[in-house]
Amino acid sequence: MSEERPVRWNHNIHYHRRILDVVPDGAQTALDVGTGDGLLASELRNRVPRVTGLDLDATALDSARGRDTDVTWVQGDVMTVPLPTASFDVVASIATIHHLPDLDRALHRLAVLTAPGGVVAVVGLAQNSSPLDYAYEVAGLLQHRRLSRRHGYWEHSAPSSQPSHTYADVRRSADRVLPGARWQRMPLWRYSLVWTKPTR
């Protein structure tokens, strides 16, 4: 299957590469948590033989199913849906963690689903709470204007909500639950979090 970038653009699609670049060599299974319209899951399928796209919203999943039949689409809440533990070489999530109120439990759940040696890769949203956050806010606004003029802005069909936790909250939670995780604050109102599960 050839690897193609979606023609659509928005803030989440812009950071798909953050997820794709950390897919482990030889990965066989991937889970896209909060898959929405399924664009990231479809891109993961170009690299990983078996991909599951999970979302609570039936309308978004219908859109995803109509676009790609090579992905297994599952409706449910990641915190409760019965998925096999320690079975995914990649557990990815874009713009979903802020929908889950308990950060520690959410990150722990992603870690539980990840196979030893596998990767948890998150791109998320949070609230500003520091001068550095507000500097990124300004940079993001400028980048948004430039890229929107170049690509146009595609509005996804998945439900959206404002985050209740701050970037600092997310980083502290990652330090507690995913020790050694790599964290980066980014423009376009996003952060990335990458963690490799120990093999023993």
C-alpha cells in the first residue's frame, strides 16, 4: 500500500507525522484512540498490518468506515471497551486525552494496552498556564493563518471540547505514569508525548 498524505489539512492532521515517525520497526498492530474520521488510522495502515480505530462517536466512525475498509473500526470508550491488554505495538491518540477527566488513569490505560517494546504516542491539547504557553499561543496563531491560507482548513466531524487541564498538568501526569516519556510543547495549540514501554 503506497503511503500518501491526506489532502485535507487542520491542526491535528498537521501533526500526524509526529505519530508516524515513532512507529517501531516491525510493528504489527496499532490502535488509534479517538480516531474520529479515521485519517490517522488510515495512515498508520500504510505502515502497520493490523490497525484498530476506536471512537465513542458513531457518526465519526461511519465516516471512517466509508473511507477505509482495511482498518478495524470499534465504537467504545477507551477506558472501558474490552481490548486485549499489552497487545498493540503502537497506541496513538490525537486530540482525545483532554476528553478524559482523569489524566493519570487515561495515560495508564494507554500504557496497559501497549505491548512491551511498543510506543504510546499522543498529540494533545491543554490550557495555557505559563508565559511560555502564551508565547506558543502567539506562534500558533501566526502559523495557523499562514497554513490555512496555503492549504485551507478542513473541519472534522468528531465532537470537540475545551481542555480542563493545563500543559503543566499533562507533563506532571506523564512523569508519574509514563516515566521517561519524551514531551514537547508545539505551536498550533498542541503538545506531543512519546513513551516506549519497557520490555521487562
